[in-house]
Amino acid sequence: MNLWEKKILYTSPMLPRLKIDRLVNASIKALATELTKEAYSFREEERVPRTWNYRVDTGAARKPGLWPPENRADNPSLHNPLIRQERMGCGWLGAIFEWEGVIIEDNPDLERQAWLSLSREEGKPAPPAFILRRVEGMKNEQVISEVLCWSRDPADTKRMATRKEEIHQSLQGGIYRLRTGSKEFVNILMRYNIPMALVSTRPRKTLEKAIRTIGIEGYFTAIVAAEDVHRGKPDPEMFIYAAQLLNFIPQRCIVFGNSNQAVEAAHDAFMKCVAVASKHPVYELGAADLAVRKLNELSIVDLKNLAGIESPEFGPPEPEPEPELEEDNGRSTTVGVDDIFW
């Protein structure tokens, strides 16, 4: 009803005023109802899909910031709910130990003397002290070819690496001494059925002989030696392979090392790291998740607390904010030297 029709109705003497008001209100309501139906039909055509494919939220595409956080130890494919619940608890963890400086006493002087003796035999320049500190934890082949650059030939590199290990073993004399508190701590982990792995850049034959000598056979579920990996620390290859042998995800493995190289390698593998201050003071190992002087200072509760922490650096990387570009209003930002001076 347009304005002219309304005017005729209001000015017509034949229709009562009450009937006119009812007719106008009814027409307005009908028009409003039609407009509302058109608006809702437009929204439904635009937003509501024609096919109703509802997806069950399994947490696979979980957005960051939602609560509760995703438990990386959970495995929905497990049909036994008790095993699945055990995996999700903080008691489901694996321990990865370095050999020298953590389980047994480390003597850096023997390593330095071995490299100096090898350099004299091969007629090479003696490596300086800062280079020897840098190559801690690396494989012998890696040091010879990449750091000292004595040879690039694989056969020659292997020969010198083997000879260096022979010199080191002769200086060692087959004498190994357990660090204070290491055997007691390993016994505690065995009591709680926590699987353990041993990693080292020493040859497997040397490791197995040393383990028999100090009487800790059967303690470690897996042993990773120099023959099993291509590179040593700070590359995380040793720790990743040890976690695979233990059948644990990296986030539930705790590495026990004695240097910042071990801390770096563990964090690169998304593992927690407990640093043992055997040849470095505690204040130099601040990058570790926990630093102790002896292993028997730790308890099973400390390990469970470490395993239960979801560190933010282990999650997906957050997108970096784009830098805001400042608007240039045509003003010059260059300042002369005299202006700065005065």
C-alpha cells in the first residue's frame, strides 16, 4: 500500500477510522514478513551447504590455543584403553644416557693426548686446544674430515679414526670408573621399568667390553655406538635412533648428557635434557631443562615432571608477525653530523 492509498483511506468518510488502522497494520505486517523470509532465504543459500558432511573432531587439526592441549603420547589406534591411558600419563618415558661423563668418569686429557699422538704419527699440525673443545662428542671420522681437514678420502679417514681409537684405548688401559650415584640412579629406573638406552661415539666392541668390566650388563635396552650413526653431536642422529630403538616418541625421551652439545642435540630432537656437571660447571649448562652434579640428586618424580611438560618450542612454529611499514609523509629522516653534535 503506497502513500496515495493510505491518504485516500484516511480521508475517505465512508470507512470508519478503526477499520482503516487495522487494514494498515495488517498490510505492514505482511510486508515485514515477506522481507524477513527473503533475507533468511538469502542467508541460507549463501552460508548453509547443501550436503551435510559432519566430521568428528579427533584433534588432528587442532588449532593452537585450545584447551586441553594435545597429548602427543596418545595413540588412538590402541584398542586397549588401559595401555592408552598409561601412554598418556607422565610415567610413560624413556631415558637416553651418554657414556662418558654421565655413566663413567670422563678424562678429557686422554682425548687430547690421543689426538696429539695421532697428529705426530701422521705428520699433521697439532690441533689447538679450542679446536679439541669444539669437537667434543663428534665421531672421529667427522673430526678428521670436517674440522681438522686432514683427509677427504674415506679409506684414509677410516684408517686414522681407527688408529686414534687404538691410541685412546691404550692410554685408557682398560680402566673404567663409575661416576658417583650413576649406578644407584640406573637401579631406580630399572625398578620402575623405565627403558634405557646408551649412546656413545665409541666403537660397539669397546662399549660392550667396558660395560662388562664395570658390571652393568643387562641394564640398557638399546646401545647406539659409532657404527650405527653417520654423525655425532651436536647432530641429534644418535638420540633419534635411540628413541626409535626404545619405541618412544621424542617428546617422551629424556637425555642425560654432560655438555652444551648434548643439550643442543637433545632439543633439536624435541627431547628434554638433564645436564650432568662432570666437566663443565652448573652455571655453564643453563640451556638444559635441568642441571645436576650427580645423577642420584634426581628422583623419579623429577623425571615425570619433565616428561609431563609440553614445551612451547616443541610445538608447531608460530607464524611470525609481519613488520608494520611506517608511512612516509615526505619528511626526511637524515640528520647531519653537526645537528647530532649540537
